[in-house]
Amino acid sequence: MSEHSPDASSRPDVSPEAGDAGRSATGAESGPGDAVGSDVSPEAGASRSDVSPEAGDTGQSASGAAPGPEPEASGREAAGPVRVSGPPVPPQNAGPDVPKVPAYLRPPQPTDARQRGGQQPPGVLTRLRAASPPAIGPGTLWSVLATALLSALLLGDGLGLNLLIVAVPAALGAFFAARSAGRRLRPWTAVWALGGLALLAIPALRDAGWPVFLAVMSALALGSLALHGSRSWPGVLLGSMGLLPSVAGGARWGWRGVRARADDSRGRVRTVARTTAVAVVLLIVFGALFASADAAFADLLGSLTPDVSIGDSPWRAFLFVLGLLGALAAAYSAAAPVRWDGITVRPGKARNRAEWALPLIVLNLLFAVFIGLQLVVLLGGYDKVLEETGLKPAEYARQGFWQLLWATVLTLIVIALALRWAPRGRAGDRTLVRSVLGVLCVLTLVVVASALRRMDLYVDAFGLTRLRISVAAVELWLGVVLVLILAAGVFGARLLPRAVVGSAAVGVLAFGLISPDGLIAEQNVQRHRSGGTIDIEYLKGLSADAVPALNGLPEPLRSCALENFRRDFDLPDAPWYATSWGEARARELIEEHPADSQGAQCYDLGRDADERDGYEEGDSYDPY
């Protein structure tokens, strides 16, 4: 513009580039308007006449004054007007040619300081997660790729030893990622990792699906705890599910690492690809020639290599992606774990002693009266109680077990709430809390023993089933938790969360190792040999783990009990990595002593009324 408005400010805003113009104006012999007028940005004339620090230097240099002390404030509080030689610059958005923007078209101004700076407030996981992990290393990348390939090749035919094979490279990838991030291997981390790998051995040993499912879920929980290293109650509860928030972050982390390495080493990537392709071609060609030349080698090669067909390609692709994302999530969690221990639960408001202790003392007295009656029954009053109530022994046992199980669970909830609101203002409060809750734990242990005794009576009357052995195992574990609470009251509760989780993992491992289906079949066979009844219809629905015990039944019970297994074993064998030891042993037993087909005779066995007294119609106690 050749002309300037007379309303232009005498202190125009000067852009940072004007600093260089001012310095050149000091030493040059050109006119004062040449240097400044050519370098001033058209945006320099803002409505607010703020002057940047660079503009202050420009004004001082342009005026030729000696450098004085730096001003303590900028903008409107600057130490004097800044004069720039040359024609004044009009303010921004001024003049007749600049249209005014309506208010409804202007962008909204952010109110939060973080939003004005372009940053969103961090989420919960961002605050809890450690610093960003370093770039993914080659050891982690190769381990993740091996996990994905093994998942696609081995997991499509069933579960067995293949789960443990797939877990090993995934664990190695997490170890490499943790080491690159500077994390050290701690004792509890090693305990959780070894425990998770031990639980993955259950699918290789047992054919029953329900203990295998418990073992796999527990192994995932222990692996997540090993990666995050939690120790508090929120930490161990949320840390056992901590892999889920790391799936998306792990995928982005792996993709960035692959792109960075591909850009840096394109030549090496092409070399590795060519080498791998040549090796695969050689293996296929010479392996096919040797297999056609020798039948024994063909059988060995067929048993060792996975059977991959085109029809199951989508399923294999899904398993590849699942293994890839799972391994990346584990490595990402190892490199940048979420510190779930940062979530703290505030203690409740402390109650005074009388308000807190009186309800618990009344509950202790109620437990004591019930336990006294149970001792009288066990010492000789059992028949009298049955005579007065008119119940059969099995009915008496069945009525009490579920109630006692729920009483144990509710007692643990009462203990947790009592600790939250326990008095803690005086020196004797700790002694009071220990005494009242310690007595409650001891009395509850007696209730646990009574519940287990009732279950034993019921099993003697009607045999063992899956539901009965499961709830008995849960009741036994609740007793172990009560013992751990008693120990925490004496030695301190710092290790209590991890001890409870460890006891649950040990319980799941022991439950799988004892082979519950095999134990059920063995107990029912022993009852039959002792003159009791046997339910063949129920036993023939068990897994292959029950075959060794059922194989000892006399005919025709044996053939009827093994009828379903004989049909299943007529199908082609599963690969070695997807076959459990229980299934392999059952197959060998039936091949050595085949089960004869009994036809319609099997439908009449095990259907007498006295043999199914434990499975009354509408009975919710045992749906099996």
C-alpha cells in the first residue's frame, strides 16, 4: 500500500524478522525507510501494539543508541516506546478492503490452557504407564514374528503342547523388550512367569476342557502380572487383565519399529527375504523327494509338520494376527508397563471402638453357637438330628453345604469392609482389630471344615461329579485365604494380595494335575466295587482322562462306558502337538482292549431309580 491510514499506531508491532532489518539499518548508509520498509511483515500491525523481544533489539539498533539494560517487561509494559524509522505499518485487519468476519463464523477460543497449546489432558492409562518405550529391538521383532507363525501353524488343530510352544517365543520377546527398557528381573516377576508357563502344561496333560480353560485363563493372568509387577489390591486385580489396554499401543509401537528398520536397512531386508525363500524352496523340493522315496520318512515328516490346507486359510490368518497382536502387547507392556499400583483406594472413615466391634462380636457369638451344635452332631448326635428333622443323611448334607459355602464368602466380604472402617486412632485399636477379626477367621475355618464334611457325606451317598468336586475345591481355597488373612494379621499384610493370587494359581495348577475327570471316574468305580450304584450315562460323558478308571469296570458296563470314546477314536488322529497325554493314553488302552458294541443293552444300564437318587428332577445342586 502506498498510503497509510492516519490512525496507524505510533508503536507498530514488528515481526521477528524486523530484528535483522534493524541491525542492517544501523550499519548501512541507505535511507532509513529502505531497510525497515522492505522487511516488515504485513502482519506486523496488530490491534495490540505488543512488541516482541526481538523487536526491542531492532528498535535500539535502528535508533543508533548504545545498548542499555534489557527491559523487564514486554508489550504494553515495555520501558518506553519503540520507534522505527520509515513509514508506519497499518494494523492487521484494518482498512476499507478487509472484510469483517461475523462472530458466528469465528472459531471458538479454547478455555483450557492445555487445549490452547494443542494438548489434551492425559488419560488414566497415560498417567499410570511408564515412560514411552524405546524403539523395538531386533530380538523382540523376531520373537514376535515367531509367535505369530507358530500360532498360525500349531493352534488351528486343537490345544495341547502347542500352547506352551507358542508361549516360549512370546515370553522371550517380552524379556528382550524389558531389557532394552532397562528393567531388571525381580523375584516376583520370575515367580509369575514360571507359574504361567507351568499352567500352560495342563493342556498337554489333560483332555478335559474345563480344567484346561481354568489353566489357560490363569496363565494369562499370571503373565500379565509378571509384565506389570503389581503388588497392591488394585494392582493385582487390574494387573491380571493389563494386556488388554496394551493391544493398540503395542501394534502402533511394532509398526513404527518395522518402518524405521525397513528404511534404514532395505538391502538387508531384501537379502533376508531372498535367503528365506531359497531355503523354503529347497526344503519343499528335497523333502518331497525323500518322502516319496521312503514311507517311514514320509510318516515321520507327516507327523512333525502341520497339516495346512487352503480351506482353513482364514482361520490360520486369524490365528496369525492373534498371535502377532498378543506378542506385541506383551512386549509393549514389558517395555512400558502400566503401574496399576498408582490407583489408590482411600480408607473409609474410622469408626469408634464400640460402633465397630459390637456387630462383629455378635457375629462371632452366632458362629460359636453354630459350631457348638456341629460338634455335638459329629460327636454322636447325628442320628438324633436326622430323626428329629426327618431328613436322609444325603439330604441333610446337601441342605447345608451351599449355605455354608455362601457363609464363607460373605464372611470374607465382612472382613474386607471391617478393615476399611476399622478404628485406627489409638494405640490399642490395632490389638482390638486383630483380636475380633482373628476370632472370626478361626470360627469361619471351622465352618469351612463342616461344609467339606457335608460334601464328603453327600459324595459317599451319590458319587462324585464335576460340580461337586469344583465347589469343594473352591471351599478349600477359601479356607486357605482365611489362613493367609490370619498370617497377615500376625506378620503384616504387605504380601497378602500377591499371596492370595499365588494360592489361586497353585490351586488351579493342582486341580489340573490331579485330573478331576479321572478322579470322578475312579471314585464312582470304587463305589460300584463296594456294592454301590453307578451312573453309566453320566460317566460316559466325561473326557478321555476317565478312560483308565472306566477300563476296570466289568462287562457290559465297561463297553457301555467306553462307547463314546470308541467312536471318537475311530476318527483320524490329531497332530502330536494338539494331542494331550490323557487322550494318547486312552487311545492306547482302547486299541489294546477294544470295547464291544452292546447295542440297546446300554440304554437300560444306569437308569434305575435308586441309581439316580442324587439327580432329582428340578435339583439345582448338580446340573450334570
